[in-house]
Amino acid sequence: MKQFFRNRLSNLDLIVLRIVGIYFIFGLLWIFITNATLIKLVSNHEQFTLFITYKGVAYIFITSALLYLLFRKTLQRQNQIETSLQLSEERWKFALEGSGDGVWDWNLETDHVFRSARWQEIYGYSENEIDPTSRAGRALTHPDDMHSIVDDVKAYLEGKTDIYVSEFRLRCKDGSWKWTLSRGMVVSRSKEGKPLRMIGTHTDITARKRSEAQVIRLAHYDLTTNLPNRMLFLDRFKQEIVKAHRTSQTITLMYLDLDRFKEVNDTLGHDIGDLLLKETAQRLESCVREMDTVARLGGDEFTLILCNLDNQSSIERIAQEILDKLAKPFQLGNELIYITTSIGISIYPEDGNNVEVLLKNADQAMYAAKQHGRNRYHYFTPSMQEAALMRMHLISDLRIALNANQFRVFYQPIVELATGNIYKAEALIRWQHPTRGLVSPAEFIPAAEETGLIIEIGDWVFSEAANQVAKWRSHHPGFQISVNKSPVQFRSNSKNHINWIDHLISLGLTGPSIAVEITEGLLLDARDSVINQLNALRAAGVQIAIDDFGTGYSSLAYLKKFDIDYVKIDQSFTSNIRTGSSDMVLCEAIIVMAHKLGMKVIAEGIETKEQLDLLVIAGCDYGQGYWFSKPVPADEFEKLLYRN
């Protein structure tokens, strides 16, 4: 029964009921006890009446005093509770304000919302500028965030979360948006447990949100070009494949690699290289639709995801537009740069049904485009898969070849045209594969350069050639062997040029016993490491020859700067010389220019008597080619020397 009343009466009702009860019981006891006592003690009627009057007056005084004490005690207790509650609330609000957060106090019954001065300061509003209702707060909330706020409040009030927490954007007075972390809790409920009042804070988390967005962007976008990176590209590609599978649509994947980008990067520096990548990204984006994806996988490799292209002509139109736009010159600062690109194309679902296969096939198609001359696009074909496997096996076998002693050095004579005598030879590597037989250098040298194996292979060729020239010079003083040194060897961090010089010294050879053949493109590489290596070789007496002259980028300034000893006319010119032909004129010009600069000229690829005679008339110094001899092993070359 006691619990029944407690559940149905408020604290104030219980206090009043307690006082009335005490008064009622005291009154009954007073009447019965005093009346019984007077009847026994007083027999005179007049005295009895007088005592009754005194008793009534005494009752009034006693009950008044009792009521005073009861009310005073009760009110003191109630006041203490209210004071304690108010003090606690003030301390809490002070603590919240002290944290730098804005405080809000929401009466759920009246919808009145108190917003602290700090709250107004955060969002730039003055006092009383915002209506003190939750409706006014909703009007300041970003429309995209309203649903999440409603869900968060509902989840808390339904007891699904221990505390109310929500993140959303609020509009400031200046029109900007601030990300806000709102936290709060119910501080008052009805007898039935219904929430009556909530109090909480608003924290400005805009800076944190910006940092989070930056971290997300760094994880998904390339810093140099602002294009999606490999991670985001793969995610989008997977999503597009799922959609295409559901709707029976096609996806075109283009894999791009910039031709000769490394030469630009190494020659002009990474800053220019980065500017080139940025401009390339902008040109690529201008070639596609907004719905398409242009991504940078890394280095100078880009990919394009093109969805729902109608036909092959649409694909080729975009590919050709890319080729045309990237072939236009890039004005980067004071530099005018020309590049091209090679594009590989694979199509979902005919060339593969997942990201990995389509990407691999597009990469193989791009590699085929480079092999066919660069600056073109190439579709994936099944035969490329076989070629890629063969290339993978080639690289694997190449790693074994050096240790397994499968390489051979052949020598091709370089003949003095005026006398017909052999004074020089070029060392040329050959690979005697255990199952494939003799493998062409044109097939394995590019793979060796790509994998870096050319460094170790090049050192081995030099050592073999140096040992051989030491042997031949004992019978043929002044004989010289030239060896090729790849740009990859020059650009590596190895100090092989020092080892080369030390090896010559250990054999008792002078510098001119060896000539190092370099490509024209290397002359454009202004890096200190390359220049230092060339200077060190020249200082040791090693002579320098430019191979395949006329096919690259060399200029007179570079020829003079590096003190070149020989230029070798490329066989593409030699093979086409005829009396009065443009190639003949070009060969004559090269010969005259070289002689004026103090250099000797070696013509490569001489195969006929007519070519030989024309070059002799033009004043060419040396010749090399099948007219004299094909490359032969050392023992066969010795026979040529003795016959000479």
C-alpha cells in the first residue's frame, strides 16, 4: 500500500500528506487524552468549562509551534535539495563552457532551447538573434545532415545508445558551414519515464573534418596530378564491372605510358617532369566525358575507364584524340617539350571479366604499341598473352644465363677504309640458350635493361673484352676493342666505371685500348653522375664513340662538350646511300662535320662494294659491316687478324 501511494503521489503531495497526518493524529490524541484527564480531575462544571477553554488555547499554541517546526524543517530540506541541484547544474554548465564548447539546454515539452554565449560566439550570432526553439536549430542545419540527426536523437531516446552523439553541419552567420559534434543526455523525466529535458554541448570539429578529408584524399588521389590513384582506380573499375555485368554493357580500359618520359625527367629534372605530368593529366581529362575516369597508376602510367561506348569507332576516336593532344608541344616554363604516348586497349567482357585480367591485357597491348613504334594505340589480342609469357620466361632465363656461362662475346672487325686493315673491333654479346639456341640481342637486351641485369651483364662483357684486347695487343700493338655501355649502366648508382679503369690498369693496358660506345640520348642527360663517369673515362684515356649517330638528339654543342673521339653513322643511312641520294648527302655532311671537330667517322652496316666505294670517296675513316665480316667468336677473329 505504501509503495502504491509512492508511485501515484509527487514529492510535494507526500510532504503535505505527512504534515496533515501528524496534525490529525496529534489532534485526536489531544482531545481524547485531555478530556479523559479533566473528567477525572475536575468535578465542578464551571471549572471544567474554564479548563476546556485553556485546553483549546494550549492546543492552538502547541499545534502552531509544531506546524512551524514541521514546515520549517521541510522547507529547509527542500531548499537544500534545490540549492544543491542548482549548484550542481551551474558547475556542470561552467565545466562545459570551460571546455570551449557551446552549451544547449532543450525543454522537450515546450521546445524551448537555451543556447549559451559560447554557442553564439562559435557560429557568429549575437544574443537573441536565433529563436530559442529546436525548429530554429533545424533551419540552420545542412539539408544533407537532417536525416542522420533525427536518427541519432531517436536512437538515444529509445535507449539504443547510452548518450546522444551526432555530427552535422551548421550554418554560421557569414554563410559558411561548420562541422559540429553534438553530445547530450536526458537530465529530467516524467513519472512515466518520458524525457522532459536534455542538456548537452556543440563542439566545432571543422578542422578535424578537413584533416580527415585530406587523409582520405591522400589515400585515393595522386598528389602531383590530382587524379584518382591506383587504389581509387581499382575500386571504381570493380564497381563499373559490377554495373556492366548487371546491365550487359561494355567497358573500355585504356592503359597509357608516356614515350621517353624518363629522358625528360632525367634531363630536365623532376620539377619539369611533374609539370609535364600535370599538363598531361589535364589534356587527358579534356578528351573524355565527365562520367569517365582518368587515373594515374604511378610514374608516367595513366589509365582511362570508358563506359558504354557505342562502337569501335568511338573508342578509336578517343584514342586518336589523346595521341593528337599529347603530341602537341608542352610549354613548361622556358622549356618546349615534345612527347608522345603509347596506348593499350582491353574491353570488358571480351578481353576479361575482372580487373586484374583486363589491366594485365591492356598493359600487354600498350607494350605492343611501343614495340610497333610508339605514338599509337593497340588493341589486346590473345596472341599477346603468349608473347607476354615468353617474355616472362625470357627474363627468368636471363637471370640464370650469366651464372650458367651461357653468354658469348663475338667480335666484328672495324676496318680502316683507306688501307683495308683491321685496327679495331666491336665486342657484341650473344646468348647461347640451352634450349632456344642463339638468342638475338635485340630480343634480350631490352629485357636486360628493363630489369637492371644489363649492369651486371655489361660489366662481364667489358671484362671479357679487356682480357681479349690485352691478348691481341701483344701481337698487334695499338689494337682497340669498343664496348657498348647502356644508359641504364650510366644512370645506375654503381661505380662500375672505376672498376673498369682498375681492371685496365691490372692488365697493364693503356686507355686507348678500349673505346666506349654511348647513345646520342645520353648526351642530353645533364646529371652530374653521368658527366662525372664520362669525364673519368676520358681522363683514363678511354675513347668515346657515339653509336647510331643521326638517329637521336645530339648537337654540335654536346659533341664539343664531351670531347667525343668517334661518331658511328647508323646503318639506316649507310644501307640507302646512292650517288646523289639524300642519305649520301647526309653521310657526307656528318663526315665533314666530324673531321672539322677533330673526330673520326665509322660507318656501320656496309654490305656492298658500292657503299664502300662511296664512303671512301666521301672520306670516311672506318667501316663496319657484313661486307667485311659478320660478328664472329674470338678464335675466328684471330684468323682475320693474321690474314690482315
